[in-house]
Amino acid sequence: MARTMLEKLKKGLFMTHTEFLEKVGETFRRSGPVAPEQLDGLEDALIAADTGVELSLRLTDELREEVRSGRISSAEELRPAVRTRLLDLLRSTAEDAGEVTTGSPRITMLVGVNGTGKTTTAAKLAKRRREAGRSVLLAAADTFRAAAVEQLRVWADRLDVPLVHQAEGADPAAVVFDAIAAARARGIDEVIVDTAGRLHTRTNLMKELEKVRKVAEREVEGAPHEVLLVLDATTGSNGIEQAKRFGATAGVNGVVLTKLDGTAKGGVILAIAEGLGLPVRWVGVGEAADDLLPFDAEEFVDALLELS
Ligand SMILES: Nc1nc2c(ncn2[C@@H]2O[C@H](COP(=O)(O)OP(=O)(O)OP(=O)(O)O)[C@@H](O)[C@H]2O)c(=O)[nH]1
Ligand SMILES: [Mg+2]
């Protein structure tokens, strides 16, 4: 099981990790003493992988300093040192995991800008949670377009998961209210809420999201238990600043990074940890229902540095 997971993660990271390794290989393949300049390859690789210039420079400067001071004395020690640093960075955000659940049903909201993969992730997550032995209901709180409900309905039918929806243009908060009532009536454990794509600058739409949150808060203790910001990896670290502001308004407590299969820029995961201070919970590696993987910092770093 763990093996399959790693294989799949590696497949998802294929472009990421080969491109990264090509650049960084030079640095890692050497043996014997290291000169601080030998870290230039690593710096380039981090920047090219969309880790963000500032963070890439900071990480490599810290390593250069360790080389200079003799704490790292040979090239063989470089890879484990990089590994430790990357893991520290990723783990620093993973502490307050949103796993503590109080009231029932457990509510997960998917939020983010247009087209990042919210609806697809809602479906993938429904499948995952059901496989974990939980009963699930999908709530179509994207009432903006009729097509949005249809898209979720197709997934709900395919996965055989109940769907709560209202007419186009309905109040998304009312949909969530209905969904909670339906879940209670049917003894369902989880409500997964798909919301409409929106820019953080659209005040009225952000208010609408707040209203959805408030309904969840009022109806279920501890809800919404998870508010996941869905980010598209192919847009790279450009989205970070925008996401930061989005996250603050919507009360986001975790990130789903989608479309990791279509980018060589997996370093964005590091940039997210640093820039948003939010843990990446899931990664999307394709369009199918099974293409969502729980994010594991150690697996990610080891796949990136080809340590396993
Ligand atoms: N390759 C790949 N495609 C994905 C992934 N996740 C979503 N997609 C595709 O991205 C496109 C947009 O996905 P949606 O789930 O509709 O995105 P959304 O955020 O709900 O979009 P809006 O509701 O319009 O804001 C679809 O074609 C999905 O199949 C992923 O992990 N990998
Ligand atoms: Mg959608």
C-alpha cells in the first residue's frame, strides 16, 4: 500500500523530480570536499522549481554557511542536509492538523479562484473519505452556473454519493444549510462543500463565502472543520500572494495543490509552506477520481531528492 502510494506520488512528481535532479545532480554527485560555489546548482534548481527566489536564496545561503564553517565537510553530507532543511520547512506548518473533529457531520469546504480544481477535488475527496469508511454527502454550493451543479452531479452519480443542490442562483449558504440537515437526517458523517471560483478582490463574493462559513459554524460545533484552499500548481508561486489574502478572509486551514502532474514546478509546495504558513494536505496528480494523494512531507522530499 505504502509502496503504491510512493510510486504514484513519484509518477505525479515525475517532471518535478527529474528536472530538479538534472539541475541539482551535479552538486549531489560529487564526492570529497565541497566548495560553497557548488551550491549554485541547487540554488538554480530550487528557483526553477518555483520555490521562490527569496526562499531559495535563504536555504542555499544557510547551506553555504554550514560548508564555510565546516559543519558540512563533504559532498556526501549535502543531500541529507538539504533533506533536513526541506523537511523542517514543511513540518513547521503541519502542526495544527485539522484532524480534531467535534460536531457532526464533519464539514469540509473547498475554496479558491476559478478553475483550480475545486469541483474535481470535492469528488476525489468524497471517494477517499468513503474508502476510509465514512459516509459522505456532496453539497453543490456553486450556484453561479447551472453547469457547475451538473458537473458535480455527474461525479456524485459516478461515485454513488448523495448530492444536495438547489436551483441556479440560489443562496450557497442555504444549500449548505440543507446539506447539513440532509446529512443529519440520514446519519451521514461528512459533508463536502464545493464552492464557486472567486477572486479575493470580489468583495461581494468573499462575503458570500463568509456567510456559508457562518451557517456551518452555527449549525455544527467546530465547523467548518476544514477549509481547503485549492491551488493550481501550474500557476506556480505567482498565486501565493493572492492566496494569502484569500486565505485570511475565508479562514483557510489547509491547501490542496492540484495539477502537480502537469508541472515541473513542485517547489511551489515549499513556497506555500513558507509564504502561506499553511500545510499542504492533498495533492492532485490527474483528472480521475483516484488522482488525489495525501501529502506526506517525507515522501515528497525523498521523491524530490531521489532518496528512496
Ligand atoms: N491534470 C489535472 N487536471 C486536473 C486536476 N484537478 C483538476 N483538474 C482539471 O482542471 C479542470 C478544472 O477543474 P474543476 O474541478 O472544474 O475546477 P474548479 O475549481 O471547480 O473550477 P470553477 O468551479 O470554474 O472555479 C478540469 O478539467 C479538471 O479535470 C489535477 O490534479 N490534474
Ligand atoms: Mg467548480
